[in-house]
Amino acid sequence: QLQLVESGGGSVQVGGSLRLSCSASIPCTTMGWYRQTPTKQRDLVATSDRDGRLNYDESVKARFTLSRDDGVRTIYLQMNKLKPEDTAVYFCNCVSQYSGRDYWGQGTQVTVSS
């Protein structure tokens, strides 16, 4: 059973920074972060495939950086120049290397206030 442990959410002011981390208990092919608000569906923020290819939503491309350390099965999302519209619950996602199944973390709240 895969477990995803997320950390790093919180509250910041506009222009601030936060770093999210997500560690997986088994290897993942693609790992990444998605976010969701009460009025929107869960949307992609950034993902990294097994070969390190990165994919970002256009709204975060110039501000967020996703990195991956397969040695500790962890991804990091460095979020800079945060905006109020970045406020959401951020969910870690892992595609199991063994089964190909999607797994989700419990979510971590990011709140950006002006």
C-alpha cells in the first residue's frame, strides 16, 4: 500500500514563498502536485515523469519549481511570488511504478493573503 506524506503548506502574504514536499513509500513513475478550490476541479500544477521531464501549468511556470529526488522518493515544489489565486488545497500525486495506479496525498492547504 502506497503512502504519500505531504508537508509544507501554510499561510503567506502576496509575494511570499512556500515549499511543499511529498514523500512516497514506494517508487513512482510520474509524481506531481495538483490543486483544488471549493469552486474548481482538481487541476495540474506541476509533474515530473520518471525521466525527469517537467510539466507545469502556465499560470505557475515562471514562479514555481518542481524538483525530484528519487533516492528518497520525494518531490519538492518551490513556490515563489505567490498570488491570492494560488490559494488552494494542494494534493500530491504518484503513479505507482508497480501497478500504474494513481495515488493521492491527503492534501495540504496553501493560503495567500493580500
